[in-house]
Amino acid sequence: MIQRERTRSSTARVAPENEVDLFDVRISNLSFEDLCHWVDGQIARKTAAYVVTPNIDHVCRLRRNAEFREAYAEAGLRLADSAPLMWCAKLFGQPLKEKLSGSDLVPRVTAYAAEKGYRVFLLGAAEGVADEAARRLREKQPSLQIAGCFSPPFGFDRDAAQSAETCERVRAANADICFVAFGSPKQETWLLHHAPAMNVPVTFAVGAGLDFAAGRVRRAPVWIQRSGCEWLWRLMREPQRLWRRYLVEDSYFLVILLKEIGRRLGRR
């Protein structure tokens, strides 16, 4: 494939009329088809942008983490990754077109990439996970072009040299799309500082998306996802790692929700 020159730091954003203001987050109101058009435009323009996927945990974290807020502000898109956020948007008269979670984007976007001939890089997760995810994704989409896979060592994000090496690996692969799976908030804040150096038109922050694609972590059944209880499914499967996030830190969302309801009623 012909090597392409790309600008190093240009973040494309959707028009304001295609965004919904929810809990002080400008959520991109796109369908998957709309997302594909945006991806096509990014790759055609050869400009670099990253995509974040807000959920309840992110909404709470944005209230207490300034660097995380900056990462969100600089993102090209903010795609709803939460059934409760979908419900809240509808409750407030601003329905979102589609839930586009990071875990769902990995198989859906790679299928689109295979169709269009785009090159995909898988970055992050534990050693060997990205390679297994690539193998499984290619089984489903034989024409998928994997530009590369890399799992940086633990703590690399605190080492400028290792971060630079990671960026160079991705940049040299000449990928069109990159999936970054470092977990939140590390992946978002790392992309804030390093996405331009990777020089990839579209980078998705997907959390556990590569673990799901590799079969390392089992995804909740569809009916649980639709019920809004996927968080409970994950908590039951990884209680030691997730109990504090879901039961302590994210409980603050009830306060945020009540304040938002009061603010909107006061406006009326």
C-alpha cells in the first residue's frame, strides 16, 4: 500500500447540531452509518483524531479529573457507551440515535475497515491479547488488513521514551484506524498527549474492547446490555477489580442526575 503523508495534529469535530449536551458532556449524536462517513472523511483528509466513549463512570470522573476533562474536550467524537445515558437523553427530550460502545465498535468498525480496505492497528491490553484479537477478527473478516499489534509494558505511560517508542511503532505501521485498549482514564489522557505523534486518522479508545474481541473476557448477553445492567454483569465477574468503581465512585451519578433534573426544571 502507498505510504501517505498526514498532518500531525488536526482534530475534526462534528457540527454542533449533531451533538447533545448531557451532564456537561457534548455527546456526538451519530448512527453507525454516520460514524462510518466521519471515518471516511478523516482518512480522506489525512488528519488525526481520537474518539472517546462516555458512560456513567466517565461522567462521574469528568467532575473530579481535570486532565480527563481536557482529553474529552480535545476528542474528535464522544460516542454514548451506556444504556442509562441513552435513557437520560430521551428523558430530557434529546434522544440519541444509537449506542456505540467501545466493545461493539471493535467488531463493527473492523468489518467496515475490511470492506473499505483500511489498515487497522491494535494497541494495548495484556501481552498476546491484541494478537489473539487480530486472529479472531481476521477469521470473521478474511480481507481485514492488520497493520500491527503491540502491547506496551506496564507503566510505559509514565516513561516518555517508552511512550515515544509506542507512538513510533504505530506511526511506522501507516494505519488508517487504531484501537487503543489501556483502560480508562489512562487511554484517554495518553491520547490527549500522544495521538498526534501516532499520526493515525482515527483512533478509538475502547477499554476492554480487545479483551472481548480476543475472547479473554466474556461479554454480557445482549438482553443484559439492553437492560442497562452490563455494569452488574462485569461487577459479578470481576468484583475485586470493579467494586469500588461501580459501588462507590459511580454512585455519585445519582447526585449528578438530580442536579441535572433540577437545572432543567429551573430553566423551564
